[in-house]
Amino acid sequence: MGYVEGKRVEPSKGKGRIVLIVVIVVLLALLAGYAGLCAWAGGGTFWPNTTIGGVDVGGQTREQAVDTLEKGMAERLSQLSVEFTCQDKTYTVPGAAFTVYSEDAVGAAAEAQNTNFFLRGARYLSDLTVGQRYGISAGLNGTPREVEQAIQECADQESQTTWTFENNELVFHKGVTGRTIDTEALTAALEERVGHLLSNDEPAAYGPVEAQVTTAPPVEPDFAAIKSEICVPAADAYLDADTYEVVPSVTGVDFDVEEARRLVNEAEEGTDVTVPVTLTEPKISTETLKNSLFKDVLGSGSTKCSSPAERWYNIDLAASRVNGTILMPGEVFSYNDHCGPYTLSSGYKKAGTYQNGQSIDATAGGICQLSSTLYWVTLKANLEIVERNKHAFNGGYMPVIGTDATVWSDQLDFRFKNNTDYPIKIEAYQDKSHNLHVTIYGTDTTGIHGEPYSVVVSKVAYKNTYKPDESIPVGSAPQRDPNYNRYNGYTVDVYQKLVDKDGKTVDTIFLYRNTYKSSDAVYYYNPADAARLGINPETGLMTETPVTPTPTPTPTPTATPTATPTATPSATPTAVPTATPSASPSAQPTPSPSAEPTPTPVPTATAGPGMEPVTESPAA
């Protein structure tokens, strides 16, 4: 077989390009993923395993981290303390004397986390395993008591500048050059040490901070601390809302720190210098308040309480719960809060209430008379009314129509606000004659009181209505139902006239228009007497002309005539007439009945409290 020369085949260039493209695509994908990670890592929350001052804030926003630090640092500081020495004496400053700067620490950590965009992703991946720890700084709240003690014990007494505040005079005694503690260096070292202790989960064993005693001019006093100690704002005396005792007033004290610094620095060593103090007297001193409390009658009034005894009892019980109530300026009085709940278990009895047009015994009947009387008196005292609801009917016990105030369970309340500058006190009681008295005491600063009055716009008189009842004897007078009280209906406009101490009217204010329904009396009659009484059965009103019943007459018997013979006949006979009988019978008529029967009087039932069902507000 002969030799055949072969042909060299070169490698394909297409496969190399594909590999290169795949590598580039992978690299681009990795770069895109890394860039996405860098962007995501700057999303506004701290990365996992991030601690600030030893407190984990991973996954939190800046606001959340600040709140977490505040709570965590307060607990850690309570468990820390730092020591310093001075001339072989050791002093311990508690952690509570320091404060941490949480917002500054969180801001610094957030800025460090989000600096370089392209390094952010790598740092994030590293922190997932290693974590990131940030420190926190702390500062002292003024000069610690332990540092002041060291100054007293280790420095020359005469080198210290001292001060006194007596009889509202601030006097500095400037020290002289001598041995003293470098307090600025000492406090800085203490703050740095606490910062280290807070920033390490397992702090190294630190030795005590050493205070430096040097010979130097007297150290400038801590004017800010002195100002915080002696300066107070002026405060009025007031009545404590819980104890009702007078809390004394406070005279305001202040001084100019820069002026004090200038005076002390310019003074000779060892001399005294007085710093001017500004005193501000309160508007209401203790003596003024004691002399002013409840000295004036802001408003008073009384109403007559009707029977029965259960109603008097309920009114008396409600009055005892209101009596002595003190309202601070701005405080709101709630009748329901003081007198409720209106239940048997709360102590009330059943008495007349007006519900759905009838007088019905219900628990706490009558208590609306106190709420109404109190409302009337608050108008006189010119206090601010917060809530007031009218009755459906005019009960008649208020001197001014339209000044009633109904209450009902927790749905209708009477509330007013003490809008004066001083506390007010309510006095409420029922006397032996069953007159209900309400007085509001306070401090009259304006001399103006209210005189409420109303103007009747219209009146609807009540009617006597009649209902048939077979049980009423025929021919008797109609019998009145005591469960239906008689009330005239009114529409009234209520006004508040404001009068000054000289009796001069300064303003007249329209308050509201109220409409009260009429309530008709109900009588029962026998249906057979409708015509006799003039009652229209369809309307139930006595509007017809009374009809007199027709009597049955009894006839008188007719007389029989008798002939009278003559004794001696005459020549010409003369006829003798017969006797004339009484032919007309005499009848005995029945007397006519009166056109209008006289109703049998029945005592009017007393209207009760505000316990009206949904249909209408009650009359009490």
C-alpha cells in the first residue's frame, strides 16, 4: 500500500471565544450582584452583628438604635463605677453620675458604615461573621460629689473659691494661689475611662485614675452647677388636687452667669464678692391664696322638693355626694361621676319618674332636681357649661323655665368647667323643710355674675282627656288617673344676663330655645255616661252638649162625676150641671243633671328623675 501524505488540522477558534464570553458574563453578573449588595447594604439600617457601646443594634434604623442605646446604657451605667486616687485616698464615682451621647454614637456608626460604596459590600460580608463594634462616649453631669470631696481633703482649703446663698444674697469668697486638684484633667480622664468601659464587652483591668495635685491660682467655680442649684422659676401657690392642702408659692431666683464670672475673676484673691440676684415674686403668694380661697359666693339657689319620702331620700343622698366637691381651675365636674350609678346597690330608692307620658316609680327618682338646681346655680356663677340636656316636660320646680338639666344612666350627663383662676367648692344639702340648697364658693376676680331668665314664645295648655271604663259606676263623676301628670307645654328662649357688682347689665347672651311637651290629665268614665257628661268618645274630650235623660211620667186617675138631685122640683125643671172632674194628670219630673261633672281630685304624682327610655328625655 502506498504512503498517503496527511493534512494538519488547526484547533477551532470559535470554542475559545465562547469560553471568553462565558467568563465575561459571569464576571459581569458577579459585579452586578456585588454592586446590588453594596446598594442594598446602604439601605438605612445597621448590618447584622453591629454593636455600639456593647449594645446590639443590628437590623435597626438610626431612630430605633438611639432608643435601644438609651435603654441599654441606662442599665449598664447603673452597674458601672470608676475609681480615682488622690494622695493615697481612693474615691469611687458611680456610673449614674455620667451620661452617654447616644445620638452622636449612632450618627458616627452610621456614617462609618456607609462611607465608600464599593467597599460597603465587602464590609457587609465580613461583618456577617466577624461583626462590627463601635464605641460610645460619656460625659459627667456637673462636678461629681466625690471630686468635690477630694478637693476638700487634698487641696489647700484657702485655695478654693467658695460661695454662700443666704437671705437671697449670693456671695463668693475667692480663694488664693495654692495646692489644688486639676479638676479639668481629672474629669476628662474619668469620662474617657467610662467610655472605654462601656465600649468593651469584656473590659481590661484598668487601674484607678490618678488625680493631679498642683500649685495654681484658685479654680473657677462651676457657675452652671451653682445656677442649677439655687435658681428656680417663680411659682404660684396652689391647692393640691389630691390633698386639698395649699402648696406654698416660690419666689423666683436667677443670676447672670457671665456677670458672676466677670466679678469673681476681677476680684482680689481672698476677698468676698457679691453677685446680683434677680428675684421674681409669684402672682399668687401663699398668704394671698389662703385669704382668697372660697371667700366669695359665686352663685346660690334653692328649690322646693316635693314628696314622697323616697324622693326626698334620693335627693338627700345625691346632695351628700356632691357636697364639698372641690374643682381646680380647668377641671370639669360630672354629675354622673359624683352621683351615679343610679341603682339600688348604690343606695338609691324607688320614687316617681316620668317615663313615656306616665309617672312610674323607678330607682333614684328625683335626682334630676339636684342636677337642675346645680345647673341653675352654675349659670348664676357664670361658669362654663360643657353638657346639659333638657327634660321632655317642664317639671315646674325650677324658678326659671328652661333651666332644668336631666341626667340618665351614662347616656345623659350634666357637666360644667371651672373656668376661673381659683378653685371652687360646691355646697349642696336639703333642709328639714325639704328645700334643696346649692351654693358655689370661689374667688370672685371679675365682679360679674349671671342672671338667667327665659321668655315664653308659646304655650300649649294641657287638656282633660276621658277614657271609657266599664268598672266606673254609672252616674258617678269621672275618676282621675294619678299616673298622668298635668303639664302645660312651653317653647321658651333662655338668656344669660351678665351683671357687674354695681348691678349694671354688661351683656345679654341668648343661650338656646327649648320646647317642652304638654301632658294631659286622664279621667275614666262609664261609657253609658258619655252623653250625660258631654264626652265625645272619638276624641276623648268633653266637647259635646250634655244630654238630659227623658223622665217617664206617672199619670193621675180620672175622677167620676156624680149627679145632684133637687130637693123640691120647680115648675120648670132646671138641669143641674155635673161636677167638672180634674182631667189633667200631675207628673213628677226628674231633675236635670249638671252639664260638667266635678272630677274626683286625686293627688298629683311627683315627677321623677332622669330615667327616661329612648323615646324622650325624662322629667325629674
